[in-house]
Amino acid sequence: MTAVLPVSHRIALIAGLAVLAVPQAYAADAPSPARQIELVRMVRQDCGSCHGMRLTGGLGPALTREALADKPLESLAATIFAGRPGTPMPGWRAMLSENEALWIAQHLMRGFPEESGPTPKASR
């Protein structure tokens, strides 16, 4: 008899496997200043269409510093890059590198900058 994992366990397993690709991004450089501006715009507009234009929640959960405080960075980056199977959250791998997904995750956890604000400091 084959055991069938509940959907929540399957999602966690898939997300965990996706995380395996993220650690190599830690060694990569931050995106260029011009790309950082593009990424901020993408998050504010594209992610904001589901997570709210201020990232305070909507169809998707809030992506504020407070809402993400107890979430692992690697898991957040993996979700951005690979999506969440069985949910409306798509993976953005066609538009982002793993390093860029990690950069976005780091900045979401700090409090994401405004689109019109200064370019965020480069980070690792």
C-alpha cells in the first residue's frame, strides 16, 4: 500500500526542494542598480496586483516586514522563484534569476522600498 501525503505536506516538500537551489544565490552579487529599479517596479506592480499595491494583502497574503518576520528567507525566495503548487502563486523563474528572487526576498523582509524612492542598497 502506498501512502499518500496530504496536499500541505506535498507543497512543503516541493517548496523544500526548490530551496535547495537558493543557497548558491548567497554568493552572487546584487542586481545592478538599473535592474534593482526594475525589480522594485515589478514587485510593486505585478506582485501588488495580488498582494495589494502597498503589499498589505489582497488576494494574496501581506508581504510587509511584520507579516514576514517569522518566515525563513530561503523559503520566501524559493516561493518567489518557483511559486506554490496548488495555489494562485506563480513562479517568476521566467522573469527572474534565483539571485534576484533572493534579493527581492531580502528586501521584502526589511520593508520593501517605494517604486519612486531611492535605489535600495546592494545586499548579499
